[in-house]
Amino acid sequence: MKTKRLLTFAFIMSFCTSTVVSAFIVLLKIGVGFEFFQKWFDRFLIAWPVVFCCILIFVPIINKLLDLVMKNE
């Protein structure tokens, strides 16, 4: 993956993933209520950079492994 494409992909994918996962976890823990958005936003701010870095690290590795595995198919 080219660097610009990888960064754009990581930015969008990490935003989407962090938004959904942090909202789901907060929803399971406290439900929908007055505190939901504050708690969700606090967790989202932690999750987004973590997921962004994970995508930058793992996507190229996974793509290379898939290229090796799928080469014969």
C-alpha cells in the first residue's frame, strides 16, 4: 500500500472502528443515558489513536502475508 493511501485508510478505518466499538462498550456498560456521550467520547479519544497505530502496523503485514498465501490461488 502506498503511504498516502495507507494513512488515509488508517484514518477513516480507525475513526469508524473506534466510534462503533467504544459506543458499543459504553452502551453495554452504562446504557443510554445522560452520561453516555461524555463516557463514549472519553473512550473514543483513547481508542482512536490506538486503532490508528494498529492499522498502520498490521495492514501492511497482513497484506504481505495474504499475498504469499494467495499467490498460488
